[in-house]
Amino acid sequence: MAVQVKLLPTPEQAAALTETLHACNSAADHVARAAFERKLFSRAVLQKLVYAELKARGLSAQPALHVIRKVADAYTTLHAHIQAGLLGKEGSARRVRAERKPITFRSDAAQPFDDRCLSWQMDARTVSIWTTRGRLKNVAFTGEQSQLKTLAEYRRGESDLVYRDGKWFLLATCEVPESPQREPVDWMGVDRGIANLATTSDGGNYQGRGLERYRRRMARLRAELQAKRTRSAKRRLKRRARREARHAACVNHKIAKTVVADAQRTGRGIALEDLRGIRDRVRLRRHQRATLSNWPFQQLGQFIAYKAKRAGVPVIEVDAAYTSQTCPRCRHVSRKNRPTRDDFACVVCGLAGPADHIAAVNVARRARVAWAFVNAPYAAVSPSRRRGQSRAANSPLRASS
């Protein structure tokens, strides 16, 4: 994982950091052009080709090697995207543009530093970092207390110097050991949605109204900027997009942290709906499509999964089909069980409640069955089922631990 801390440089220190980023990215542009012109993209080959030139530009040995590796990694990623078809088919305008010109780097793009170029003084909350003006000492930093504790205990490897929205950050790589996964005593079902970002089988509800209002406001501002069609408007659009993504990630982090803490405290596992391919399975009105496409369902699931892994809490995904239309008491499945989007009322046994809570209860129930099924010993399977098709192929459950 990466821990982000905020640097608090003086004006003189900030000027040195700015000059360093500009010099490193200018050198990266030079290396990228040389690699493109000679069609040489290997890190080892590029090092032989341009290392002396980078040293002559004023870069020290380690920063020069990091610039070469940054360029080589960028071309590796680009070629992988081309081969995977992510830039369109052969001959498409986007792919042609990517293939016909060298990669370029923003003047303030992030630059990696290793322990030879960057040292941490955790007690003093300062760092010492290499710059083109020499070693810069006593650069203060700050951060959230738990993040600083993680940084002090588990920091390993490189850190990236980042300049974003007029502020300086260091993203430090930390290797946090995983807790051994324990056997759950039960399961907590989590239903993800739009009106309610997450609803648990315990009745916990994390409403998305605040995030929805925020996104509607951002959409109005985005439309106003798009109408201007100026270069400054485009720059502001990019900044707003990054700000919106950070806001949504912050909300998801808070939800995931609470859910994992509840599961860990009660000794349970976490059950999620498998929402892969949801865009292909549902039909939406035109005004709903952008909301569903931009909603961070997958991100919330990823945050829950990695936080749970660190806490030793097992996570399982189950089939999402009909979870909000199935009665957990009598198992009756019908669209009529949901008279409205928010309400559930079984037409057979009369069980009623919030639809999202009912869905979370069904997710937890399916997790119990799926966990028992995937952990059943092979010897318990009957010979007839071994020879024929297993029940798993026909089961509505898709479990993954």
C-alpha cells in the first residue's frame, strides 16, 4: 500500500522541488524521444544510450536511473495497452496518434526517489531529499496519525514526489503484513447501491445522498466549463475530475473501514454481491446511465477486500441475482415483493422491510451456503456427482474467497 503525507516546504524549498521536477521530466522527455527514434525501449539498452547525457544535464546517478526506468515503464504500459486493444483497433485515430509520436511527460509529473535520494526523520517529522540545487534538508511533512504510524513501521522501497493543486506530497510504499485469515463464525452481508452506498445485514445504512448531491453539483459546473471550450476551462475540468475522484474515494474508505471493523469485532466474514457485468444486465433510462457508470461500486468492493485482508477477515462474493426480490423467510421470489424501489413486502408471508436491508440479509444467507460448499471436503462428494456435472455449475452462487 501507499501512504500519502503532505510536505510543508518553505518558499525556497518549494522552488528547489519545482526545479527538480521540471529537470527530471525534461530529461524524461529527452529519453522518450531517443527511445522512440531508435525504437529501443529496454531499460538496459536505454541506460547505455542516454545515461551519460543525463549526468551532463545535472542529474545525479540515482535520479538519472529513475528517469530511464520511468520512461521504459511508460513505453511498456503503452505497448501493453496497444496489444490489448485498449487504444482501439489497428488504424484507429487514437491508436495511430499513440504510435506515431513519442511519450511526453508533464513538467510537474511525479518523480520516484529511493533511500539514497530521500531519507526520513520520523521523530522530527522532516525529510531530506535530493534536488538539482543540492541536498534539501529539514523539509517538514504532516499526515493523519494512523498513516504516520504505518509509515514509521512498514515503509519499504521508493517514494514518489507529487505536486498536485499547488500542494506537495510524498507517496511512500509500505509493506503491511497480512493477518492470518480466520474461520468466520457467521457472515455480514453488504448490499451496494446508489441511493444507499452500502447497507449491511445488521441494519447499518450508509446513504449516498450527500455524494449524489455533490456529483450533481459537479456535473453542473462541468457542463458550464465544457461550454466555454477554452484551454483554461479544460485544465479546470481535469482538476475537478481529480477532486471528484478523491472525494468519492474518501467516502468509500470511511465506509469500508467501518464495515471491516464491525466484521472483525464480531468474528464474522464479509459477503458482497458479485456486480461484474452489471451494466450489461440492467436497463436504465438515459439520465441514469452516467450515474451508474460513474458510481464507485467496484472501488468500494476493492477497499473492503484489501482492508479485510489486512485484518484477517474473509471476504466472499455471491451471485447478486434476485437478492432484493427474494423473501429471506419463505424464499418466495417475485417482482411483486418490491412494490417500490425502497420497500420490500413479501406477497406470500407478509415479511416487510427496507429493500436494501432484505438484499443484504439474502447476501449473508447465500454466503453461508457458498462458504460451506467451497470448503466441503472432496471425499464428501458422491461418486455419481464426481462423474457427472457438479452442482456448482448449476448453482446460482459464485463464490470467491
